[in-house]
Amino acid sequence: MKGYVTQSAVKRICLSLLLVMVAFSVLAGCGGEAAPVYQNISADELIAILQEEKDYFLVDVREPEELLETGFIPGAVNIPVSKLKQDFSTLPQTGKLIIYCRTGRRSADAAGFLTGKGFNNVYNLKGGIVAWPYEKVQPAG
């Protein structure tokens, strides 16, 4: 019977189309450059950077009132995550950009955001200030 398509032919056509779509999806994902990724660092790695290097910028992304509870790492600049995401133009584009918060969750979010905006050499303090066994400074006032 001419003009009729068998069920097995329909299955072969559907399978072929599915394979073509999968191939295009895989190839489309391979075409671009990989997004930059931030690096998690330990407290020991951070103290080494602070003691041995000069080209870094240390950012505490907690809310100002949180600094009263635990203090902050000497030399850190307080820029809460919400403000950082609104205006990151003041952050240096060169050197190491080190981000931390209380436990490392908000700073990981901020680090991912910044790498997505084109910042390189972004570091997140794993465990946050809670994991920081070294000197802490209490805010003035």
C-alpha cells in the first residue's frame, strides 16, 4: 500500500530527530568560553596572602551590624552583598579579590556573581569569619 508510513518508520524518524537535537545541544554548549570560576581558600591560605602579598582587596560582605558580633579581619572593607551586587564598579579589576562573610555562603554567592561579571582572581574564604582563628578587629563606635 503506497502512501502509508509504517509505525517502525515513524519510530526511526523520531529517533533520528531526537539524536540530531541532542547533538546540536551538545555542540552549542561547547562553543563558548568557560565562565571564570572563583576559588575557595582556607583561613591558613588567606593569612599567607595577607602576610606575603600586597595586591589584594579584602571584602566583608556581611551587614554592618553583624560586625559587632564577631569583629572583622584587619584590612577588610565592609560592602554588604546587596550593595555589592548593585554597584561593584569601585572594586579593583586587578589583584586578588577576596570575599568573606559569616559562614562562607553569602560570600560564595558574591564571588560567583563577581566572576560572572568578568572579575578574575576572586577568592572565597571557606567557612567565613567563623573559621578565622587569627586576629579580629572590633568596629569603632
